[in-house]
Amino acid sequence: MVRTLDIARAQEVAATVVDPELPMLTLADLGVLRAVETADDGGLLVTITPTYSGCPATAAMRDDLVRRLRAEGYDDVRVRIALYPAWTTDWITERGRAALTAAGISAPGPARPAGPTPLTLRPVRRDIACPQCHDTDVEPTSEFGPTACTALYRCRACGEPFEHVKEI
């Protein structure tokens, strides 16, 4: 006999799981948590879309979701990885953007439109404000931050270094 699951409660629980690389964000606020539903066989099926197909945090996200949902009484939990549509920084919620800024990380602007990305030998120009003093006079120090999703910048006004979540 297939037991009826409380999907609304499962969604609430899944929405509390934090991102392993940006722990100030939940997977829901990051836009990675895509769906929580009943599988055909009555189990719980959670769908996530990682920030990119090779994201090393995907396994940790999956394990954290399974562990948290099992702790809440959902015995049969499966996580499906959906790579289409591809994740975009436009999926980060306003609450998520505010949490990034509060943690000293510059939130991304609008993602680039779909289509080919022009090749340039110069650093990508982004509209960025310092999360500390909000000045826009910033300079890139590295296109590669502590995670593949971030770049490093320095504010020329206050001198503070900070991370910026790259627009994808």
C-alpha cells in the first residue's frame, strides 16, 4: 500500500537545507531546489539543479537533503539531478541576494541572455557595488574565487576585498 506523503511539509523541510559552499543561503534561496513531489512508487522525489554540471557540491546537497528529510520521517527519499533547464543566477531569490550582501558577498546582476558568449581577452565587466560601502568603484583581482561560482574584487573606495557571485 502506498502511503500519502505530506508534500507541503516535505517542501518546507527541503527549503531549510543550506548550500554547502554558501551556507548563508538555503538551496531554495539559491534557486537550486526545483521540486518536491511524490514519485510514482510513493516515495519522495526531490529535484535539484546544480549551479553548473560539474559542481562539486552536488553530492553534498543531495546527501544533506536526504539526511534532513529522513530525520523528519520521510523514509524513501530520492534526489534527481536536473541539468535542463540550466541553473541561472536569476533564480536566486531576493532573500538570497540580501543574505549574500549581508555576508559581504556581492550578489549577481541579471544573467546574460541565452546564446553564444562573445570571446574577449579582457576581464568580464560587471555592474558591481561593494557589499560593505556600496561604492561602484571596484576592480577585479581574480576571476576565480573560493568556489567556481565566484570572482574576487576589491573596492577602490574602502579598500575591502570581496567575493562576487558570477552571473550565469
